[in-house]
Amino acid sequence: MWTGCGDRLSRLYRDRIAPALRLAAHRLSHLRASPHEIALGCAAGAFVSVTPLLGVQTLLAVLLAALLRASIPAAVIGTFFGNPLSWPFIWASTYAMGLQIIGLRGVLDPVAIERNVVLLWGALLERSPQLLDATAALLWPLLLPMLAGSLPLGLLTGAVVYYISRSVVRAWRVRHTAAAVE
């Protein structure tokens, strides 16, 4: 069953992930902003992507970048830190951290979460305010710890992304400036 899994992962990295990372680095390095502004925008996007506020993360990243006078396109790129592959890890860690911050004891009950998500989806499709309110009340005990836990984890993620992206942009620009001189 697991035979060839490493080969598939290495092909996936070589054929999909590595070119996408090179393209993102290329686009970031060609933005008309300083490495600090670009890195701050990436950090803002990464910070917001750790929150459980799906659907408004890009808008929040743009607003945060504007407040910080950071690169808005870089903030949008930074939101891709949160993606379907990283969401399970982000959500589990923000929930666990949030429980510690708030001081609650919580158990992650997948059946209850699935039931609540199905109820919420049904409320959205039926456009029933009463059902939506009831379902939101069921999800709040899950969402509150995730919001609380997303603050420290988002700050840590933003700091790491800031230093990595600033270094990448600086190195890319130095390399291309040296190549243009030659």
C-alpha cells in the first residue's frame, strides 16, 4: 500500500511544489516594494491564515497590510500559508492552544463537529435565521478556543514567515542585480 509513496511525494515536490515556490519567490522579489514591506505583507497574510475565519481571510490580510503599510499583494500571497493541506494541523493546534489560553477542558468530538457543520450548512442553504443562530451557538464552543489559540500561533507564524520572506527577497534581488551587472 505504501510502496512508492516516497517516490510519489518526491515527484509531487519536484513537479508541483518546488516550481510553485520558485514562482512565488520570483513574484515577491519583483514587487515594487522594499524587502521589509514585502515580508511584512507576507507575515500579515500568514498571520490571518492561521485564524479560523475562512472566507474573510484575504480581506482581513489586505486590511492588516494597509494598516501596517505593507505590501498588499504580498499579504494576499501570504494567506496561502493556510490551505487544505495545512488546515487540519492549524485547526488542531489553534484549538488545543486556545483551550489552554481560555482555561477550558475540551474534547474534540468529530461526530458533534460534523453534526454542527451539517446543521450550519443546512441553515445557510435554507436561509433560516433561527436555524443559523442555533447552529452558531453550537459552533461557538469550538470557534472561541480556535480564535484565542490563533493569536499566539499566528504571531509566531507571521514572525517566521517575515524573516524567511525578507531573506528570500533580499537574496533574489542581490542575485539578479549581480547577474544584470555581469
